[in-house]
Amino acid sequence: MTQATLSTANVSNTAVIQTKSFTPKDIDRIFNAQKKKALELRLTNYKTRIQKLKKLKDVVLKYQPQIQNALHADFRKSAGEVDITEILPTIAEINDAIRHIKHWMRPKNVMTPPTLLGATSRIVYEPKGVCLIIAPWNYPFHLAIAPLAAAIAAGNTVMLKPSEFTPNTANIINVMLNEIFSEDEVAVFEGDVSVATALLEIPFDHIFFTGSTPVGKIVMAAAAKNLTSVTLELGGKSPSIIAEDADMKVAAERIMWGKFLNAGQTCVAPDYLLIPEAKVEEFVKYAKETTESFFKSKPENFTASTDFCRIVNAKNFSRVSSYIDDAVKKGAKIAYGGEVRSSDNFIAPTILNNVSLDSKIMEDEIFGPLLPIVTYKSLDDAIHIINERPKPLALYIFTKKRSTSKYVLRRTSSGGAVINDVILHLVNPNLPFGGVNHSGHGSYHGIFGFKTFSHERSVLQTPKASIAKLMYPPYSGFVRLMVKLTTKFFV
Ligand code: NAD
């Protein structure tokens, strides 16, 4: 495996294990080696792929303590949160593939129309080939390894670039995968944007990118030069609507959990809250109680909680804390929290009330532990606020009435939606996980990941005597009659 000798300006970490270095020329060499290997992997059966997935699972479990340490070193993520949000979902994804790969790989017979009488039709799943996976820093382990598992299940080779903002995790991923894969099958490229840029020059068979919407546009433009297919798992502002009739205690507890998990640095975190004016006080009361019970402390000593992680770096710290100042300047009130400390990039769980729609916090994806509250008069006003913004990755609705959730779902669009909870839709491997327009293209998890990394090839097998022959030229009166009858009765 490999470590960047391109620009590593943003990577400073003494604990990093020295891995083999590479030059831009090595990218080409590894790509060519993977192209050869990909031809071999096309022929692998489900048993071989299960063996590879089992090796991946074993090495993740073997390195679990090192993964926990790496994430703690990167942004003080607790071992418990690492287990829940990085290890568990990764193992679940690998296990799901192990259980179903035999079925997923099997060609699917489909109906053949009478115009092709005697022919048979099937969809065959073939690996895309050499794939590039670019991962973000916010769940730096899971969001690198879960797509990798899907790519392996589908029979591909992978060049993987983890985020430079979590260098300890990137390094342990490199060391771990180096132990079980040769570089012509899976190669890890540690390093910053210059490494990603060099990789994006290559004519991959597929690019799977998880990250921000602006960088998603750069990736899509680079892929277009080679007509490479892309999956874009992006971000956005995911709203939570609380309806008049919602159970306020339940809503507060669930929204606070989703907001403060990973200190709000979650792509599907409830970004902002839409709530009727009359319910704000009750919501804030329960939200405060919940937050204190989660972290067992008062706001002034939240820093003591080992279960509340830090903002990943100084740049994001100043971006997120500036949202508080801007919102307050525009009339918002801090209903809870508000403390920030630059020495360790700490921002307290914070609730902002009376937030103006023209505040920065209502324009950008927050990606931090701040919950802005916006009030609405009617459900249609709330829907209008959502539809004025780009389509979000997730939408959350809290209500006891099915008619209310249906009303909102029918009038809005989002990558996914959860009724009376947040985030949990991504736990079900039978649901595709992905965005729509600005929040992403394509999806993965379970069979959807397998399909993302596969080409669905159409195969039609015709009999010796094909009736299609009846429509060959010259286009005589008989041929025209056949077309007329077919148009009328068979298509
Ligand atoms: P980012 O877009 O800054 O970086 C993601 C990756 O892209 C990194 O590996 C980085 O090195 C690389 N990169 C950065 N600039 C690049 C460039 N100019 N050219 C090529 N590659 C480049 O995102 P981030 O800050 O790491 O992650 C946070 C964002 O990711 C948020 O917007 C969040 O919503 C989104 N996200 C989405 C999902 C999802 O599943 N939809 C999951 C996690 C995070």
C-alpha cells in the first residue's frame, strides 16, 4: 500500500505508521496493474468473493482497537461512538453481502415480448472494473470500507483515497488493507487534494465519491472527461418538521441524538428544525433535558464528556462558530449552549431560537452541533421553506397522523425520509441510501451497493428461426402488414 509523496501539507501526525510512498507515476502503474487484475476478477464466483469479504471482516475486527485509537486521535471520537457508527455498520454491510452475494450475482431472467417469440432474456451482473473510491473525514472509516465491501462483492478492483483531515484513520485503513490485499486489487492513497486531483485524471470504470456538494461537482466534471460513471453521495440541509400533534418529548430526544452524534458532523444529521411557534418552549425544555442526560453534564462543563467529540479542524471550527455570531446578529437567541473553545475545536451542543431565514446558518449545511429553530404558521409554510432550498439528503417528520406525513412526503423531495425518528433509514440494507440532485446521484447499501458497482448487462438469446426476420428489407407490403399487426396487437 501507499502513502502520498505528492502534497501532504495538511497532514501532520506523528503517530502515522510509515507506509510505502508513491509518486504520480505510480498511480498509472497501479491503475494498469489493476486493469489486468480486473479481467481476472470478472471470472470469480460467489465463493471467492465471500472469502474476500470474510477476510475484510476479520481484519476490521482485528484492528478494532487501533481504529478506535485513530479516530480518537483525529477528532476525539469516543470508542463507544466508533463502535456504533463506524465498526457496527461496516460489519453489517459486509455480513449482508456475504449472506446475499450468491443470489445477487445470479443472472435474472426477464420476460420476452411476443415480437421476439422463442427468444429468452436475462440481466447479467458484471463488475464495472477498476473503481475509484474517494471518502470524507466525518465517518472516515465506515465511509471508506462500506463502499469498498460493495465493490469487492461486485468483483472490482479498487483505488481508495481516504480523507487527509483524519490522517490517523487513513493510515490505519492503509495498513489494514495492505495486510489482506495486493496493490493490484486494492490500493490506498493517503494524501490531500493533489492526490485526489491526480487520481481523477485516470479513466476509471466507476467513481464512487462521498463528500461535499461543491467537490461533487468537481468530481463529476473530471469523470465527464473520461465518460466515467459516478455515484455521488453528497450532503445538504436535512430538515426536521415537527407537526402540531407530535409527541414533543420523543421528538426532542430523537432529534438531539441525531444532531449531536459525531458533534453534528453527519451528512444526514437533522440540520434545522421547523416547528409551530406554540410548541417551541416545550421542545426546548425536553431538548435541554435530553442533552444533559446524554452527556451527563451541564453546558458549562460539556468539555468533560468523553462521548461528545470535537470539530475536525480549526477551519471547520471557525466556520461553524461563525454561524452562531451571524445568527445572533440577525436576531436569533441562544436557547441553550453557545460555548466555543478554539484550543481544542470544542463547540457545545447549541440550540438557537428565532433564527432568521437569511442567516448563514440557514444557507449552508451546518455540519456542527448547532440546531437552528425556525417557526411556521401552517404546514404549507414549512413545505415552502424546504422546497425553496436544494433537495436534501434526508427529511424527518414528527407526527402521530399518517395523513400529515403523507401530505409532507407528497409535496417534497429528498434522498430518504424517516417518520418519527432521524438517521435510522440508513441502517436498513434493503433501502437504497443516496441523495437526489444537489444531495447526490445513485445509491448504495445492500443490493443497491452491489448494483452500483456492477454493470447490468442485457443478454438476449434468440432461437435458430427468429421471427424478427419477417421485418427485414425489402419493406414489402407483407412487412408493412406485419408491422401494422404488431403495432396493434403485440406491443
Ligand atoms: P469534501 O468534499 O471536502 O472532501 C471529500 C473528499 O474529497 C476528501 O477525500 C478530499 O480529499 C477530496 N477532495 C477535496 N477537495 C477535492 C478536489 N478539489 N478535487 C478532488 N477531491 C477533493 O468533504 P468532507 O469535508 O470530507 O465531508 C463532508 C461533506 O461530505 C459534507 O457535505 C457531508 O454532508 C458529505 N457527506 C455525505 C455523505 C453521504 O453519504 N451522502 C456521507 C458523509 C459526508
